[in-house]
Amino acid sequence: MPTSTNAPRPDRDNQELRLAVLLLALALGLMATAAAVYLALVHPSVAEPLGVGAAVLGALTSGAALIVRVLRLRR
């Protein structure tokens, strides 16, 4: 059976925009990580607070990802 030609096609512009935003977020994250590593090397006294901050940020990020997945499954 042939597919319907009336079916809506996925919008490629949305995918390109999402990819651009994802790459920008990745670049920003890498720059922030590099800055934190440099700061920890230059000032060793801030290494432990940076580690704690990174752990908290990781926990918050994983929690947000879990919430998003649960909300998407409920739709």
C-alpha cells in the first residue's frame, strides 16, 4: 500500500535550530569546565568547593532530565 502524500513532513528547520542550540550549549559547557579547571589549577584552595558545586550541578541536571522523561511519557 503506498504511503499517503498528504501526511505532514517533519520540519527540517526545527531540527537544524535544535542542533545549533545543542552545539552552542555544548560549547558553553566546555568553556565553563575549562574555566573551572584553570581556576582550580591556579588557586588550589577553591578546588574542593568547585568539586562540590560540580557534584550538585550534576545531580540537579540528572534530576531535571528524569523529570522531563517522566513528563514526556505521561503525554
